[in-house]
Amino acid sequence: MATAVRAVRRSGFRVGGSAAVIGAGPVGLLVIQFLRPGRARTITHHRGVLRPSAADLGAAAARVPYDLLLRPRHLLHVPNLSEAVPDLPMVIDHIAKPYIKEGVIEPWGGEMRLAAQNPNLWCKLSGMITKADHTAWAPGDLAPYVEIALEAFGTDRLMFGSDWPVCTLAGSYGSVAAALREVLGGIEPAVEDALFGGNAIRFYRLDV
């Protein structure tokens, strides 16, 4: 680990196999796995803190879409990350895994609203049923969290995610999609199309 950290600090960007290490600072190694050209996803946790500097993320200047796999305790650090790399398109996966089973809203809700002030930060409506009661969840349990995400990000910066196959711990792919549609209610078809596909195409710059 120490050797890798020194290498990253010297070079700022090293590629090995399918992964690119683009930062080493107080959070430890920050690693991106390239899934396809122009798409990326985190494959490491950040030791509970998100404080990379602009230099740590200099290689991200190419605006490679970046997924943030967070828990609620990480959200307060997202504004610092946004300030360091304001032009980097980022998306919060699984709405940052709030404590749905316990019905806990704050401080998650306020920190989501604060994080969403960066117009280049998006959010995935995903991973919710596995944070609810696996055997007794209902769409209504998800509603307060979806409503806050809608308020914070608007329909232009939200996208559906199934979290399949992890979702099968609590329900099927179909039940995940159906639950979100029920929570959203009678939204306009154009908005539904955006949330369930169009926004993801725009964010990841997919050629489909």
C-alpha cells in the first residue's frame, strides 16, 4: 500500500489492467475501475472520509462519470469533494443508503439537499429495499426518501437503479421498479422515461 501511495503521489495517474488509481490523500487510495470507455465506478471505500484534493483527482478532468458508493455518514463530506472537483460528473448510488428500516430521515435528508447544490452531482434511486425490512417492506416505506431526493435533485438529475442482483435479498427486479413507480404516482410519461432511462443515458453519455 505504501509503495502504491508513493507512486500515485509522484505520478498523479497510474493505469494497471482495468483499474486506474487517480488519488492518494487523507482518504487513502481512490480507485476507479473503467467499465467501458468513458464510464467508471468506484471499487474501494474511502475509509469513512471524502476529502480528496483537486490534485488527487486531476486525471478526472476528462469528465469520466464517477459513481459515489456512500453511506449516510459520508454525505457531509460530499460538498468538499464537489468543491475540489466541481466539473466532475458524479452520481450518488443507492441514495447513500439511508436507514429506511429504522425510519431515520435526518441528518441524511439535510445533507442530501446540501450535496445536491452541485449541479454536476446526480443521484440514483436504487438500493432502497435492501435498506428497508427485507421481509415486510412496502413502497410507502421508501416514499419519504424518494420525496427528499426529488426535492433536492429534481427529475433531471435522478435515475432509477435496480441494484440487481443485490436487490433479490428483499425483492425481485420487477418489484423494485414497481415500487418506485407507485411512489412516484402519476408522473408524466416524459418524466418517467427520463427517470427510467433517459437521464442515465445522458449522465453516462451512452451511445444507444
